Amino acid sequence: MSDALTRHLQAEPRQTEPAREDQVKNNAGGFTFSIPDHARLNRLLTIGTEGGTFYVNERDLTRDNAAVVTRMAAARDPQLIQSAVDISVSGRAPRNNGALFALAAAAGSGVRESKTDGTDPWTLYRADALAKLPQVARTGSHVMQWVKYAELYRGWGPQLVKAVRGWFDAMSPDDAAYQVLKYKQREGWAQRDLIRLAHVQHSGTPAHQALWEYVAKGTVSENLPQLVHDAAEAHRVLTPVLGLVPSTEMQVTAWTRIIRRNRSLSWEMLPSEALAHVGVWRALIENGNLPAGALLRNLPRLTTLGVLKPVDAFTGTVAARLSDPGVLKKARIHPIQVLLALKTYAGGHSLRGSGTWTPVADVTDALDAAFYAAFISVEPAGKRTLIGLDVSGSMGMAAGGLPMTAREVSAAMAMVTMRTEPLTVTMGFSHQFVPLNISKRQRLDDVTRTISGLPFGGTDCALPMLWAAQTRTPVDTFLVITDNETWAGSVHPHRALKQYRDTMGIDARMQVLGVTATEFSIADPLDSRQLDVAGFDAAVPKLLADHARGDL
């Protein structure tokens, strides 16, 4: 670094001091920029608040983000509803809870105005949110979660009753049977509670009414959808017939026959005894009864039972399905879900229990490929890109309540760019430069293990730009993946970027990939060549490439 540049940087305010009037103090004591409510909403929807951060506990982080949602609802902001729908429908978030919460707030906030004909702004805003319920709450589990959130904002008035009843009535008898059998109870709610409160009992076709009667009272009639009869038969297989106890072979044959007869029969509807047999799981997979999400969650069990094993044609078929982009897209599988499955499976032991298994290489490789396949397709920008990974102490916290750290998630996101862009260099930083021994040819589980073993330290998000200036490295785009809790540096990141541009004569861009749902960002909101995005969004790689090309 030149003596002139060194002297200039020494005259800059430290990160623990504001460089501009519009900066605010972050949770670590450094000064950064505050992002607007719309951007915070995106972080909440795609990252979540579970687990808190290194500096903020989960309760405070949740409260702060809930205040953003409530504030937008109180302003009747249409973006609150639209963002919840867009992110949920497109599968851009690893969890649907944020979208459900946002929609519940929009459906329950506000005050009654003088008009009684249903045309006042509050009634129309709530009605718009309630009309979007089927798009965001797509499963029985979702609707019970949404009702739990909605009750934080409102009671069971006519609008809410109508919306929940409409959710049930919109389904065919077969689809309704699938939802009520697979998701019997969640979040302190049971399906029979919703059916009673929403006055669903006497609505729909005779098949619907028979189903509601079955859920409420356990009454079995001929009008019930076939799925209910098949699920009941699967449980009756265990019952002795004419005093004879059926053999295990007879039971497995009966279970597989029932499974092959009904593609809607999910594994949750079978008795636990059935799930101890290889033949039952093979039938579920072969008949298409095990969706991609359920397959991901059950890989350890399938390996332990011997359903998946090395050098096996059936395992090869399953592996091909796991990495099929079409299958992943149809099932709305988020890349973070795949990353979590990969970490768990490749580790060979349960993250929360005591179960162990020997990973099958074909399955591990398929999960590695599935992670990249789960992202929205990206056309490389072809720009010289420096990826700066924050490996400071605060990045050792769990990411969004997931059983993996923000460090691990950031390494995985970096790998996407490394494999997308042909011209990349990757560095790690805390309060100092940290060499990274990772390659785009490595498997994800190897990379996350490497990143987890690095030493911790403070956070100086200016280091990628300072390092590039010092080493005279030509960079078109700086991608900084961080929790934005920078404080340890002698110069602010946005000022370091300006000095890099002046020193190198390159009009470099900076992209900040935030991995926590806080209100802070190191990206300068007044510089259109700087971009702040949420790290758990499946659309991020495409967004980064578009920005690097100058299309945003």
C-alpha cells in the first residue's frame, strides 16, 4: 500500500466512530447503515430470527423484527402482503414461518373505521391478506401455524371464520383428506378445532362432510375419501384376523399393497411398525409416496435400515432424484434445506439425537449437486470477483435457528459464486486477514468443515477492499458475506471501497450478503453500485450476477 494511501486511511474515522451523519451504531458498537423496513422484511422472511445472534438474543431480535411487520401492517403497506406471497410461493426461504407471520399481521392489524359497507381501507387491506391465505398456507401445518400468529392480532370474527372455512372448502375431498391425515395437530391446534371454529362441518360435498365428521368424531362411512379407508386399513393390518397373528411377511405384503394402491398415502399415515421394514420404504419411494422434502429428512433412517447402500441400482435411482432440478423446484426445496441434509447425512450422526449411520458416497455426492441445483438458474456475470468471508467470532452463532453456524452457511453461499463465476478469489477475514484453503472443486461438507475450524476474532469488513488495494488485485465486484457487526477496523468499509476505486482506477461494486435478520448493513444506501441482500434467499446468486453486470 502506498505511503499516501496509508496516511489517508490513518486520517479516516475508525469504525467505532461515525463517518457520516446517517450512520447508526450496530450491536457490536461499530457504526454502519440502517436498512429500510422493506429490506428488513426480506431478511425476516428469508432468514428468520430463531436463535438470535452473537450480540442479540432471540427474544429481542424477534421483537424488533415483529415491530417492523406490525409497523408495515399499521401503514397498510401492500408490500407486506406481496412480499409474503412472492417469497413463499417461489420457495425462496428455507422456512415458511416468516411469510405466515407477515400475512397474519396484515390480516389482523388496524382499526375499524366509520364505514360499515366493507369499503373502508382497513377492511379492504385485511380482506386482501385473507384472500392470499391459500397461496401462503399450502398445508395443514401451515394453516395451523398461521392461525396461531393471527390470534396475536385479532379474534375469530366473521372474516377470519370465512377465510379458514374457504381454505378447507377450496380443496377436493382427496386433497383435504391428505392434509388432515398428514397434519393432525401442530402449534397447540388440532384439525378438528379449526373445523369447529370455522363452521366447516356442514360445507362441501357429501365426501367433504363425511371427512369433517371423521376428523371431529372418528365416524367412518362409505362416503369417506379412499385415502382415509386405506390409512385405516394400514393400521388394521396389525390386528389379528380370526384369532391368527399375521406374520411379518404378511404384514409387509399388505402394507406395500396398500401403498401401491394409493399414491397419496404418506409415510406419516402408516403405523410405526410398518416403517421398520425395507420393503415398505421401497414401495413408498417407487410409488412416489415420498416427496423430495420427506426423502431428504429420512435419508439417515433409509441408510440405517439398508434401503440405501453402496453399489446399488436402487440407491442410484434415489440419488438421481435427489439432484434433479425439476423435482427440487416442484417440491419447493430450498438450498439451505439441502445444505442441512448434507451436513447431517455426511456427518454420519444425528445433530440432536444419538443415531449413527455410515454415509453412502452416491447419496452424499447427490446432495452436494442438489445444493447448487436448488438455486434459481444463473448466467455468469464474467466479472473479476473477490469473495470476502467474515469468519469472526460473531459468525460462529447458529444461523436463523438452524443447526449450523453463520460461518457454514456463508461458506456454502460463497461456493455458489465460486462455481458460477470463472474469475474469483476468496479470502477470509476477522480483525485480520485469514487465509482460506478452499477450492470450488471441493465438496460442500469439506468446505464447511474447513471454515468451522478457523480461528475467531473481531470483525473488520473493510479488509477485503484494503487487502485488494495492498496486493494490487484487480476486482470488479467485492462480495462480502457477513453479519454486518463490523467494529474492529481503522476505516469504514464504504470508505475503503472508495479508496480502492481511487487507487486502482476501477469502478468496483460491492455486494453485502447479510446472514442475520438485523437492521444493519455496511452497504452505503447512497451508492447505487453497492447492494445489500439477504443471505438465505434462493434468488441471491441470480441477483448478484445481475448486479455485477450492472443490470440492477
